[in-house]
Amino acid sequence: MPSSTSPDQGDDLENCILRFSDLDLKDMSLINPSSSLKAELDGSTKKKYSFAKKKAFALFVKTKEVPTKRSFECKEKLWKCCQQLFTDQTSIHRHVATQHADEIYHQTASILKQLAVTLSTSKSLSSADEKNPLKECLPHSHDVSAWLPDISCFNPDELISGQGSEEGEVLLYYCYHDLEDPQWICAWQTALCQHLHLTGKIRIAAEGINGTVGGSKLATRLYVEVMLSFPLFKDDLCKDDFKTSKGGAHCFPELRVGVFEEIVPMGISPKKISYKKPGIHLSPGEFHKEVEKFLSQANQEQNDTILLDCRNFYESKIGRFQGCLAPDIRKFSYFPSYVDKNLELFREKRVLMYCTGGIRCERGSAYLKAKGVCKEVFQLKGGIHKYLEEFPDGFYKGKLFVFDERYALSYNSDVVSECSYCGARWDQYKLCSTPQCRQLVLTCTACQGQGFTACCVICQDKGSRKVSGPMQDSFKEECECTARRPRIPRELLQHVRQPVSPEPGPDADEDGPVLM
């Protein structure tokens, strides 16, 4: 029953965290406890594991709360998860317990691991009398409400407005900074975003924070002010680190805040490849000059520079720098394998790397540097986002893909991609029309009118007939898009630069991201 794993009704998130801090957790073997292992634990340890699971459950449910106008006047709560709206605590608890058991399991493991690490270092920290800015600057209770902005002087409608793209805004930012208590940061960020009626996705890890949130311009301004004044981030973040674009809370279906091992999923532990050893950062102006020099070199056979796009293929397909090498990979977690498989391509080369906002280049450049084959590794500070703010008609052509319901941002009129069906110039993504398939497809208005709305023939065929039960879950596995695309492509040693104009004859089978 959900009641056996959910927190007691009336327990808020802060109380849950306070009570959990009293646990004495030393056994690192409990990081991934199985049901059989749990059965063998002594009574005291079972209680600790049970409480960790309750805390994980509470954190997950808390992130699903939906702020409403009435929440300013009463304690009524609503929750939204998996595109469903829940009006009572029992129903959301039941849904989470039955549909999100894996997430709760991993969150529990993360809590146990973090507390074990914290406990093992607490004595050495106190004996050395090292200063902890979080402990020094926050109240002894660690009450997250102490770090929420005062909004009493604003009309509630001012915070909730911005439902239209002209009124609202989307923020994109990241900050690498070692965090002792990611769980507390998670609770604080959840409370902060709900307080300001922001939606979006925030990843927190021991290495820092990575977020994209949307809401009214007042809400995003207050969010930035809080982040810039917060003790742990104020020395590492500046206003220029927040990339802004037109949007709002409507750009995201809900708020999702969680604790992970990495703030950007490269698939390699930060302990092995650290953000502290990245490539050389170039400002947009410096990067622009480097690309200009790169493109001006007539003899490409003697060119010792590679302009490397660190993004996924569906991102670079609709927009990219002229002359870049754009790996045909689906996920950033494939990037290390791509580098390993094509290591000779980078030998004795100067590499200019770029991505959307800069965060993937931090770890990606560190990985490439660690291989020891490149002459130099550079990265675009602030990513394409900052470059386009300074050079909207520069060397980047096409649209900028974003991971929200807008799909792309436009800074220039260039169209560099084609309709997958007729070859007409087209760069507006839509989800495959087949239920349960999360691939992105480029299909123009004319082809959509003819019924071509799926990512491939198999999905188009399935979409024309009603499928129910287990078959729905098999769409993605059976989809031609995934089956035909090599997981890790091998490049020619002398790579061919990406052209500025659309590629001739692209496959109709385009494999897109799973939008979480």
C-alpha cells in the first residue's frame, strides 16, 4: 500500500530532513539495498533504510506540487505527474508508489550515499575547524523558507502571469561547485520554484547545479537575485551566467527537481573526469575570430583545427556552425565512446568545442583533454546561446534546439534542414504522431496534410491502427529510427565539414530525444 512508503500526512519536507539528520549511517553497503538484503538487516538499520525511503518519497511528491492562485490564500494542494492532475494526497501517493518505484529506489540510494559521506567527513571537518558557508550563513534549523524571497509586496497575479510567450521568460544556467548536501539544495530549489510559480527541470549533484526554469519575468528576476545572493553560489555565479529567452511556465509540463550523480549526464563519474580540468574558455568574440580563421583556411588538408559540436544529432540537424564536425549520436552519454572510437581524428589537432549553454563542454573538454592527443582544446563560454546574443548573423546558421516544448529558438532566418518526406526546407520539429513514440520528426505542412506525421514507416503503419496493451511500450524498440542508426559512428580521419545548405536526401527515419 502507498501509505507504507509515503510520509505521514502533515509532515512537510523540512521536518523530514531535520529528523533524518539524526540518523547514524555508516554502512556504505546500503547504497543499493535489495529486498533480500533489507530482510537480513538488523532492526535499527531497517528503520534507517525505511526512513531514507520515506524521505525520497517525500522529495519526489514535493516536486510534483502545482502552485495555484488559491495557494496564496489557503492550504489546498494539487499535484501533476505523468500528465495527470491529482487533487488529494492519497491519490498522488498511490500513483508515485505504483508508477515511480524505480525513481524512489534511486533517490533512496542517493540519500543513503550522501548521508554516509557526510557522516564520514563531519568529524574531520569539525576537528580542523574548516569553514562551511552553508552552515555559517543558514539558520541552524536549515529551514528552506529562510532562503525564499519576500513576495508579500507583489500581487500574486504578477508572479503567475507570463503564460504567453511575450510576457514570460525561460532561464538556462549551471554552476559547478562542490556541494556537501545536495538533498538540502534539492529541497530548497523545489520550495523556491514553487514559491515563484516556476516550472522546468533542475539537476543537482555533489558537483553543482544545472537548471532551466520558466515563469513570469518578475519570477525569473527574483530567482536570479536569490541565486546570486546564495552563499554557495554567489562567488561562482554572475548575472551573465543566466541565459534568457522568451517563454514562460507554459514551456514545461511541470517542475522536476532531483539529485543525480552528474549535473549533465555524460555517463562517467565526476570522480574520474572532473569539471575542474576543462578546456580553455573563449568568449563569444574570441570564438567568433577563431571560427573566422578556421573557415578562411583554403587548404583544408593542412587544417589543424576541428570545430566540434558536442550536441546530439537532432540538435545540430536544425542549426550548427559552418564547417563543424557534428557527431551522429543520440545522447551526450555516447560522447566519450565517440571520442574513443575516433581518437585518431583528434590527434595533434586544435579542437574548438561548443554546445547549447556551455555545460556539456565543461565535462566533454575535460574528457578529450584527458586522452592526451590534442594540441589544444577550447570551448565556447556560455555556449551557442551567448554567441547568438552577440552574433545573431554570425557563423551559426539555423535554429537553436532547446529541451522544452518550444523545441527551438530562432535568431536568424537561415533554414539548414529539410522535411524528411519531400525534401522541402523545414526546421520545425514535431513529435511522432504514433502513441508512445517519443521521436522527433521534420515534416512540412504539406506532408502533414497528406498524413505523413510519423518518424518512420513502421510508426506510420502502427499509427493507422489502434494498438493497446503491452504493444504500446514496444513502439520505440521496433522503430526503424533507432534500429538503423549506429550507436557510435566512426568518422573518416579527414572529416568532411558540415555544409551550410541542407544536406541532400536525408533519411526519413529520424531518431529524436525522449522528452522527460
